[in-house]
Amino acid sequence: MSPELNQLRLEQVQSTLSGYADLVKRQPPSRGWLKLIREALGRTERQQAQRLGVSGATLHKSEQSEADDRISLGQLRKLADGLDCELVYALVPRRPLTDVVQERARTIAMEEVASVAHTMGLEDQRPGAERLRKQVERRTEELLRGRWSDLWR
């Protein structure tokens, strides 16, 4: 994929995910969303289980699984539907994806330039700090113009 398409895709994903960033700061209720919403609606476990066509014990185990982070997305989606709720699922990067890609390219560039500088140093030809910095910048840009999948080998 071309660097322009990589960058465009990255920016589109970041834009899509930006709306979820505030949700990361919020903690789910300790007893889980399923139980919290069911109780807020005034439904007993038995009433909710009947609505879903499952046993009370199954519903209880499902609510406990959600609270313990052990529930499957499919099961959670079904139970949310039974509460007339939508399940919202997203992976929210801890930092901008562009930073992740640029940092990876820079790390590789620094390793490559340091290796060459070390060899040149052994021959008493080590370049100066400013020249090394420019070489790292140039190599970083080259890597970002290349195939991004190569950054993760």
C-alpha cells in the first residue's frame, strides 16, 4: 500500500476513534452494566431471564461473567438487546496511531544509523552529532515512505 494511502487510512481510523477517547476514562460499574441496567428498569433476575428465554441461573452467571470481564461479545450483545440496549465496542489507542508509526520508524532509523556510525567510529571516521541527527531524520522519512508492514518485522 502506498504511503499516502497508509497515512489516509491511519487518519481515518484516528478520526473514527476520537469519539471514544472520553469513554476510556470511565470505569464500568463494579457489578456490571447488565445488572445495573436491569435493576434500574426494576426487573428481577427471573423477569429478565423469562424475557430472554433463559433460566434465572443462566442470567445470573451471565451477569457475573460480565462483571468479571469473562463474557463473550456475542453473549453480551444478546443480553444487551434483551435490555433494549446497544453494545458499543471499540479499541481505543492509548496514544495517537501516527505517533506509534513515526516512533517505530525513528527507532529503526536510529538503530541503523547507530550501527553505521559505530563501524565508522572503529575506522576513526565517526560523523558528528548534527550529521547523525540529520541521517536519522532522513532515514525515518524514507521508512515512512516505504511499506509500513516492513516497520514491524
